[in-house]
Amino acid sequence: MEEIENQNGKMKIEIWSDVACPFCYIGKHKFEEALAQFEFKDSVEVIWKSFQLDATPQSELPGNVDMYQYLAQRKGISYKESKKMHDNVTKMAKDENLDFNFEIAKLSNTYDAARLIHMAKSIGKSHEVKEKLFAAHFTLGLDVAKEDVLIQIGKEVGLEPEQVKSMLQGEEYKSEVNFDLQEAQTIGVTGVPFFVFDRKYAVSGAQDVSVFLQSIQNAYAEKENH
């Protein structure tokens, strides 16, 4: 992986992630647990990168099926198998003190949610917005493709509702999201979450805390030795 420009001297950790991806939410918490244990965590900058597991336009998503049925159709499995898979993920989430409520979760195109994360980054609130979007989708059963939901989440972190509305109805942050999506293709990201440590190490999936901590330590040690 090529070097990335590092203007503030901090080690950069980039995370390609989708707010409709359950393993991304679980992985976020495991990663944050690892980072909290890292001695030099204040010398690390975490950057959220956009990714879409399902780019189906919102207007084309079926409005009359639940998550279990939708996954069953996409994967070519039975409803019962899909329900069991979701139940297993819910148990994994519980281990991280996360409540997943797939029975009320909405099928949502996450492109505009990704734009909101980029907008929040401009005021240093991308982490808070990412967390709120995950909770909205997996716990609260909110539709994260809806304008009013995104405006409310933006408002909760200090973004002006009118500015968020203007952004959603215009073209702002589309180029940033598209750049992330293209970059993911370029470096071969096929699944998320995908963690890149200072463009030297990569970790895929919601790994154990120890795996994340080891990766952070290795990348930091290599950076310090250069």
C-alpha cells in the first residue's frame, strides 16, 4: 500500500465501513476497546471511510419484506436459515453490549448516511455520527435513508438542520463518498469492516480485541522506527 500524506504526524487508521453492516458495528466497538488500551492512543487518528454493501437505490428496495426475508432472497437460503444467521449476529452484538433488533430494522440505502458522516467530520464529529447511525439502524429501527432521520442525527451532534437538509438535497460530499468507494476498489476491499493501519497493515472483519491491539502496536512501532 502506498504511503498517505500525514500532515499532523499522527498514525492514521482508516476504516472502510457501512452503517447497515452488523459486523461493522461490532467491529467498531472491538476496535475502540483495543485503541483504549493502547498507550499512545492520542497519537492515532481514526478516519471513517465510506462503503456500501448494497448499493440498490432506495426506491428499488422492497418495502414489504423484513431483514430475514431480504437476506434469504439475496443469499438464496431459507427464511429459517436467515433468521438463525441474524440470531447468531445478535448474540455476538450482545457480547459487546449492543442491542440488535433485526425484526424492526429497515432496509436502507446508506449513501446519504455516508455523506452525513463526511459532513460531521468537518466539525470533528464523525465518530459520534457513525455511532448514532449504527444505533439508529440496528437498535432503534429507524430508516437511515430518510432525510428527517439524518437531519435529527446531525442536529444531535451540533450540525445546523438547514445545512444538513441543504446538503442532502444537493451535491455536497458526494465526491468524498465516491472517492472512498473507488479507493476501496483500488486497494481490494471486498468486505467490511476493513481496517488499514498507516497503509502498512490491514485487518478485515470484526476481529478479537487482541488482534486489533497487536495491529495498532505493530504499525505504531514501525512508524516510530522510521
